[in-house]
Amino acid sequence: MKRFLFIRAIIVLVMVGSSWGIIANTVYSASLPVENAPLEEKYKGEKELDVEKNVGAESAAAEVIKRIKPGQQLPSMILKGLNGKSYDVGAPRNKAMIISFWASWCDPCRLEAPMLNELYSKYKHDVDVYGINVTRYDRLEDVQKFSRSLNLKFPILLDEQGALFEQFEGVAFPTHVTIDDHGRVREIIIGMLSERELECKIEALSKK
């Protein structure tokens, strides 16, 4: 009888110990951060659907944004100017063009703007010069101050949503784009150019 009671006591202790182990493990799992807890099957299915949707959305966005490469025609895009006028940068023209993407907080842009100003005055009958502020990464009041402080004569256009800059895969300021008199993109140049380099680019564009 004693032996039976002893065995029964052991079985009870084992069962109690097992129960405490299960409870302890459950508490530990519940205290884990959500990102470390294993996903249930139903959430796995939902996550896979979300990933597919995101991939589809990214593909669609990539199709909408047509990247512009050298040799391609500059697309028609109307931008507002600081002077209140509208400009179609891709409109047919009988002159070549150089555009400079910039921001008011960009120190190289501030150094380069006076050089563009002088070259615009010298070559404006042969080459159009446009300074395109990517206002998505700037503030309009700073753009206006920048233009006034440097007394810029060439047209300052506003790429308000950064759409044109994005088409050129813009990654830095300044970024220059040279376009021939047929509207074809010749070069995309990232970074500041010296006055002589800028003049060489403009001289090359002015030769028909």
C-alpha cells in the first residue's frame, strides 16, 4: 500500500511539474516582441498577399516613371517659373538648351549660379539656360531669396514634385542636362562644373 501511495505521489509531482513548465513557456512566448513571435498561418497568407501587392505597385510605378537617357528626346513638361510664366521644357525650339537642377541649400549651386548668370548673358541668343529648382527638396521662400541675392537673369523654374528630376534619376545637386536644338538629350552631368567647363558645354551646344 505504501509503495502504491509513493508511486501515486511521484505521478502527481510529475504532472504538476509539467503543468508549471507549460505555463512558464506560455508566459515567455506572450512576452516576446511581436516581430520575434512566430506568425500563425492565416497571417502568413495575408503577408504574402501584401508583398505581392507591393511588388505590383512598385512595378507599376517603374512603368509610369520613364527614365530619360542621353540620345532620347526631352519630353514635354510644363513648369512654373518664379516670374509667373509657364515653360514647356520639351517644346520644339530652334535653340539648344542647358538646364541645371539645384537647391537653395546646395553650396556648389551657390558657387555655380553666378557663372551660369554670366554665360547666359553671353550666349542667350544661341542657347537657352534654365535653372530648375527641385522644390520638393526645398522651400519656395528660400528659392526666392537665393534668386534675388544673386540677381539671377536666366529663368528659374520650379520642379515642384521633383518629377522631371526623378526622370533623370537625379541623386545630387547640381545636376546638368545638355539638350541639342532638336530636343535630344546629349549629356547628364552630376556635380559642379568650373566656369570653363560650363562655357565649353555651352559653346559645343551653340555650334549647329
